[in-house]
Amino acid sequence: MSHQEVTHILDARGLYCPEPVFRTKVTVDQINVGEYLEVLADDPASEEDISRWAKRTGQNMRSIKKNGKEIRFMIKKVK
């Protein structure tokens, strides 16, 4: 995925459950269908929480990348 496709970035580093998933939901609600949201988080629970939220709400989880404690989620809003 090229950086050009990222249309929004949410920095949720330093936040703990349930804030990263809550802020992801709020941000996805504000963007348009077809746009991409990159979420940066460092709460270990966020990997499962955000993945589960995306599946439950029908959003497209394009990728999850870990770099040390940081987790980067790429989500495409599909509905």
C-alpha cells in the first residue's frame, strides 16, 4: 500500500483500552467510504480490539504491522 492511499492518520499511542478502538470508530465514522485510515497504537490489547471491531462493523482491515511496541493498522472504510 502506498503512502498516497492513506487519507487519515489517527495517533492513539499512549492510550489504553478502550480509547484506541473508540477513537478508531469515531474517526472511521467521520471519513468517506473508500478512504483509508492508518491507526498508530502501542496498547497490546489494541491489536485484538481494533481487529475485532473492524470485522464486526464490516470495515476492511488492510494490514497490521508491528514494530517493537508500536502497531500500525491500515483500515479501508467500506460502508
